Amino acid sequence: MAQHAIVLLSGGMDSATTLALACEQGFVCHALSFRYGQRHAAELTAAAALVEALGVDDHRVMDLDLGLFGGSALTDTSIAVPDQPSAGIPATYVPARNTVFLAMALAWAEVLPSQDIFIGVNAVDYSGYPDCRPEFIESFERMANLATKAAVEGRRLHLHTPLIHLSKAEIVQVGLRLGLDYGLTVSCYNADAAGRACGTCDACRLRAKGFADAGVDDPTRYRKSPPHGTE
């Protein structure tokens, strides 16, 4: 019997690689994206292109307006997207975003039914978000297996984070091995309507450095070429 998995898909390179890995592992994938009040819709356009390219038949986009609360440069236009790295947790952190997204994935998994959720969090080359750490993932999985009827009845949830200990360069190499077209992905925090990356935000810097470190051409369409580093 085929195993079904929920894959959180933002449209960026990490979530795209995670989806490709889940497909490679033989899961019947159900992609879940969110229209959460983010600055641009380019990443959702990218997510739609990715599921088509990877042959994923079930892709759902949930409306969930985290902009109602604000508190992040990604959901509140009065807060500027930083164009330089900063100490501490950056202004692009969206309060409780991964907790909320995983909770929605958990609800769908229980109904589907599925015992597997994939999320493309990374704790190596990332922006310092607390909800990307292994401790958070382990805690959420424990909570999920306490909170659901499915788990109480013996159908335990497994939370997969295949990229969590990889550098961006290693992620690029994995995706290229899988034949993933990174030109379809959008990682930028401040992309324009055409999906062109700003080239100055932290996500652009990390992405550009990943391709440079992997020694391969970066297919990203930048409005301004980013430096190959985060310093």
C-alpha cells in the first residue's frame, strides 16, 4: 500500500528539494502551501510550477492571514525587509509560522490519513529562526503524538526534516541529483510580481552563496546581483 505524505511547500529552494526527496522515497505527496499575508505571491506561483514539474497531483493553498497580527517584515509593510545581515533573530522572522503551518499539516494528515509530514527546515545555512531548530521539530512531533486521535489509536506521526543538517551547497547538490529545476523556485523575501529576486535580502544572500559554494550556475533571476556570502 502506498504511503501518503503531506509536504509543506513554500515555493523556495528548500521546500522544493524536500518535495523532490519525498517523491523519490516513494511517497504519494500532497503539497500544502499558504497564502498567509506575505509580501508577494511569486512564491505561490513557483509552488504551482513545482508541483506540475514533479508530477504531484494534490496541491492545496490555504488562506491564513498572519498579517492580521503583523510583527514581521514579511507580513507588515511598515517593517522594512533588511538588506544587510543583522545580529540576533531578524525582522523577517514570522511569529510562530512553522508552528502554525505544521498544525495545519497535522490536521490534514490525520484526515487523509497520513503518518508522515515533510518540512524543509534547515539549521545550518539559515537566518537564525527558532522554529527551524531540531529541538523544535522533536518537540512538535512529541506534541503531535499526544494531541491526535490517530496517534492515540496507534497511527503515530513522523515529522521528516531531510535538509535540517545540510548546508545550502549540499541542498543544491541534492536537488540537482534529483533533476530539480531551481529556476522554478523563488526564495526572495522581497521578490517582484515577475518573481525576480531583490538580490539583497538574507534569503538571496544565502541562496547565492549556496550555488557558489556548490560550484554550479545560479539560475535565479536577480534584480541586483547579490554578494556571494552573508558577511
